[in-house]
Amino acid sequence: MIVSDIVGHYAASAPGRTALIGPDREISYGDLARRVDAWCRDLAERGVRAGDRVAVLATDRIEYAEVVLALSVLGAVWVPVNHRLAAPEVAHILADSDACGVYYTTDREHVADALRDTCAAWFAPLVLEPEERYPARYPAPRPDPDALFCLMYTSGTTGRPKGAALTHRQFLAGTYYLMCGIGITADERILQCVPQFHAGGAIYQFAHLLAGATVVLPPRFDPDTVELLAERHRATALGIVPTMMHALNDAGSTFPGVSRVMYGGSPIDPGVLTRMMDRCPADYVQTYGQTEAGVIVTVLGAEAHRRAVVDRNEELLRSCGRPLLGYEVRLGEVNGDGVGEILVRSDSVMREYWRRPDATAETLADGWLHTGDIGRWDGDGFLYLVDRKSALIISGGENVYPLEVERALCAHPDIVDAAVVGVVDERWGQRVKAYLVAPGRRPDIDELKDFCRGRIAGFKIPRVIEYVAQLPRNASGKVTKHKLS
């Protein structure tokens, strides 16, 4: 099976069912199959053949899904590009993937224009010529399921992003595991706010298409638009990331027709989550994963969310949940704190990092994906993300996990954001430093030390603080700590 078989199946079995709803139109599975075939003609006329890489630099729309499916039919490789990236960052991905072409939306034309003269790839607007121009059914040889489907570039919080290479078989395995694990059905209509270029957005979208469901694509994220589209298109599910949940809370958005809220991508404060749950009763599902894992590995399901609220157990809401069917998860060497690196084994795990054999060998050592995430288990089999392995601070021989310290600091009413790093110290090896964002009052170091006592161990409390207007983040919204100095 290849990814585009999803559309072929429903075009035959349920051609009139709505597949995608965009800002200006909606399309059935039957019409989607015809449009995909027309896109195949467009790609073939541009010289695209099996194995070629084609990048998509675009904001969310139906055409995005159409061209990805057409690339699948041809056996070409989809290279999603974060549309928030600057031209030099896009240039790196195009060069590293050796992309032969780039489709872009008009709102990204300025980036395309900046790259045309320096990149060998062709650039074309993500607009399809009238379908009548193309004869029916493009006769493409069928790709091998073990051929590459996509190169998804990691967010690169510590350096240049790497391309995680996923085959059709691997991507479909992850899609299937997610669909089964949370029980997606053909009756659902998900308002998909996580961008299509994002690994999480892609897997959310295709898991629903695999079930024959309907995916609603907002033109942009803002609370008013999301609330309006949810009502207009009778959305039954919502796909978001924690920063979006913050915004929906602040706007007081409500979704009376939504019965499931899927969220993931970064840790979330339990207070933010319970506020959303109180205002918008639904089944909440938190997903944890990694692009390299293809994609979602564990789920904190609706029942666990309900139990945590009833028992007033905020700690459970910090959990990543339990492994989905299809995933083996274990911890590597466990230290005295009961934590170790999260290792994953599954048919969905990437084949390699594109043209990075050393990084591939290190990450896929001994048949396991070494995620670089540090975690721990509780007695009920729930996994907790402690931090990134690379973020660990060792101060006076003690392990300090920045995420734990950041959570404690952000519990202070005046602190809205925090990033904790280790700085060189002659006596202690490293000492804990916190970069803080406080738009109003700025507590001093002594007040914050007093506040943290009883919440975290004394050796974890920051010895140095620095206030900044905002934390540096990459285009995926993750803090780039290496830029803090």
C-alpha cells in the first residue's frame, strides 16, 4: 500500500463523501482523486519522476494535500518546508534534499523570489491549471511501498535541521496506529489547526483521511476564525498545539459541537489544560512523538484526563500517556533518579537521516530509535517526559532537568515564559541560569528562590536570572536555547 491508495479507496467506495474543506471550497473523495490525477500530469510535465524530491512551501489549503498525494502516485518524495522559515533556512533544506522543484503559495512568493536565482530547482505557484487540460488517468508505474514518501526536516533547536526519511510503509504504519489508537471514524470532521507542513499536522490529517473522515483546513490560526469554522462546518474534533490552547483560553472560545480535542507538540501547563477542559467539555487526547518515530508514539487518553480532573491529579496531566499499539517503548540506561533516554521501536520509525550515515547510525543504534528525550515511568505505566538529553545540567554532581525548573518558575503569577540553561561554573561545573519573560512586574532573584523552595530541590533553583523581552524560538515555536547568551 502507498499513501495515495487512501484516496483511491474512498473515491471508489464513498466518492460523494467530503474529504477536505478549505477556505474557499470543499472537495469530495471522488473529486479529490480526479484532481490528484491532474496534479500528476502537472508534475510529469515539469519533468518529475520517481525518486525526485519536490518541496512544498505553502500555507494550509486543499491544494497542499492534492500535490502531496500526487507525489505519492508518481513515487516522488514530498519535502515539506515550514512556511515561517526565512529564505536562507529554506535554501538549506532545498540544497540538502537536492529538491528538483518547489511549489509555493502566493503569500510565500517573496521567499521564492529570493531563491530563484541561487537554487537549481524550478519554482511554481501551488495552482492547478483547469482539469480539462489534462486527459483522464495518468499512467504512472506503481511505486514500491518501501520507496521514500517524504523527507521531513527536524526543527533544528541545536543546529542545522536533518531530513528524516520515511517510506510509504513507515508513514502509513504510524498513520494506522494513530487512527486505531484513538478510534478515529469516518463520521468525524476535524478542524485541523496544526499546519500541514508539520509532522504532527501531517499525521493528524492523514489519520483522519485513512478513516474516510473529513478534514477542515483553516486559512490561518486565530481564535475567532477557528470558532467560526468549527460552527460553520460542524467540526467534531479539534487538532491544536499548546500555544493555540493558550490563545483559545484567552479569547474565551467555546466549541459546543466538538467531542474530541487532540493536542501535542510541546509540554503544557496543567492549569492551561484544565481551564480549557472546564470551558470546552470533550474527550481530550494528548499525543507525544517525534518526526523520526513516524510520528505519534504515546497517547494520554480521554479517560486519563477525566480521572486526573476528578482526582485533582495535576501530575497525571503532565504525562505523555501510554504507548500506542504498534510501539515498543523503553528507557535506556536509568540513573538514580529513575530516568533514562526514551527508546522506541516500531514499523513506523524512519529509514534514515537523509545523507547522514553517522547521525543515522547513532540515532538508530541497536535497532532502537534513540529519541534524545529523557523520561521516566510511573507505577501505572504512564510515561513522563523529563527533558531533552542534550539539555541536562550537571551541577555539583546532581542532575538538573531544565523543563522541571521552567515549570516551577512559570507557576509564579508574574512569569509568563522561562528557559533554563547551564552556565560554566568553576566550583560547581555548571550552575542553573534562567531567562525569564515578565511583561509587568519582575520578581528579583530572592523572591524567585523563595517561591521555588518546596516546589523543586534546592540544587535545582536558579542562581542567576536574566529578564528578556521574549525567548528566541525557531519557526516551529520551540525555544532555541543555543541562541541565549
